[in-house]
Amino acid sequence: MNGTVSLVSDEEALSWFKRHADPHPWAGGTRDTWMRIRPTGISGRVIRPDGPPTVAPE
């Protein structure tokens, strides 16, 4: 993901994250800093479900 990152410091947003998000840092430990990314581009792998490929309708 490419974009601009900023620290989330708004108390209402932080409260919402604490109630609704359940992050599990890959490095372990406890984290209490939230960052927001405003994406300008996304690239990477495409994840598809198991099974035969489907054809999109024209």
C-alpha cells in the first residue's frame, strides 16, 4: 500500500478502535499506537477462494 500515514490522536476515533478493533501484532507484545493510511495505490497478490476459476459476466 502506498499513501500518507498519520497518527490517530482523536479521542473519539481511539475509543472506537478500542471497542471494535482486535489487532494482533505479528511481533507480539502490546501496542497502543494507531496509524491511519490514506491510500494512493494498492498492489500485491490476489487472493482467490478455492475451487475452479470463475468467469466474470460481460
